[in-house]
Amino acid sequence: KNQVEQSPQSLIILEGKNCTLQCNYTVSPFSNLRWYKQDTGRGPVSLTIMTFSENTKSNGRYTATLDADTKQSSLHITASQLSDSASYICVVSVTYNQGGKLIFGQGTELSVKP
Amino acid sequence: DTGVSQNPRHKITKRGQNVTFRCDPISEHNRLYWYRQTLGQGPEFLTYFQNEAQLEKSRLLSDRFSAERPKGSFSTLEIQRTEQGDSAMYLCASSFRPAGGADTQYFGPGTRLTVL
């Protein structure tokens, strides 16, 4: 069964601190892995996208890693800001002959406190 | 604003009524997706269009749900005889897949449905 599992479910950190979110997946056939940020009441916004051959991708203070052998990914946030408070969703893309679909994790709810 | 737009943003309806949501994708995107998201969960795939063709439907899409994209541009999602379990955020996303590359789905703000 195609699944994406994230940990922790929620996380509270102080402004300025770093944090790392984890994602494990059992998806086949794997196409790519994405991290999305979703603010409350808004649609998800893409942060990074990595294909099978990429093992790290950065977007400002966000750095994602991918280990396709162990089927694990992480999202590292550096020098957190209050605006980083959001749900971070790990998404794995499955590609079929006629297209594909995204398998979403349940998200990690990050709260950055002053 | 050239992003994905959805209307209405909020819909409150009584059980048993029909509702219809609209999604306007980014104009050059040929792919359009519908997702459903309940509180504390990630979005769940409902259906997917490439141009006007509906290529895949999830088992979540019961016979009360129907989606259309008649001209390959905007799409509508209709729910007939709504049930309280239909209460959720309905997200639309669009993408354009470049040759040999991965497409990035751009999400709309969603339509929050509450069934009383």
C-alpha cells in the first residue's frame, strides 16, 4: 500500500532555533518527493521537489534531503521565524502511464514561539 | 493574480442539498486535480484531468460526486445529496509537466464545506 508517514505529528520550538522534520514512505513507482508548507486555512505551497537522483535541495532556510534507498526524507529549517508556523506536508509522487498522483503525509504541525 | 482560484471560499449547506464548487487553474496548465482535506490530515486525492479528459478517479469519489472540465480550462466539482461526512476543505491544484521533468502542482486556497 502506498503510504507516507511523517514525524513528529507536532512540534513547538523557539524563534531562532533549528528543527528537522521526518518523512518515511512506501510508494511505488516513485517519481519524486516534495515538501509543502500549508498555512492554516490556505492551500499548500511547494517548498522543494526532489527526483530519485537528488539527495538534497535547498530553498532559503529550508533544506530537504532524500535517501531513496531507505525511503526517507527530512526537512531542516534553519533559524526559525514566527512565520514558519504552519503544517509541513511530505508528498510523494507516483507516476503511471497516463499521468500520476500525489500521496500526502498527514503533516507535521510546527509552532514557532517568540 | 494569476494563481489557482476557487469559488466559493466557504459553503455552508444543509444535509441532502447539492453543492457545486469551481476551480480556475493557471491558464497554461493542462493538468487539474481535486483533493479533499479534513482537519489534521493531509489532502486526499479525488480525481485528475489532463485537458478535458478525466483520467483517474479515487475510490473516495462516490457516485454522489462528479467532476467536469468541459473545455479543458475551469473545472467544477458537484456533490449531490450532501452528508455531514462531506464536510471538509476541497482543494484544487493545477500543473504543467515539462518534457522529461516533474510537474509542480500549484494549489488554490480551497473551498471549505460545512454540512449541517
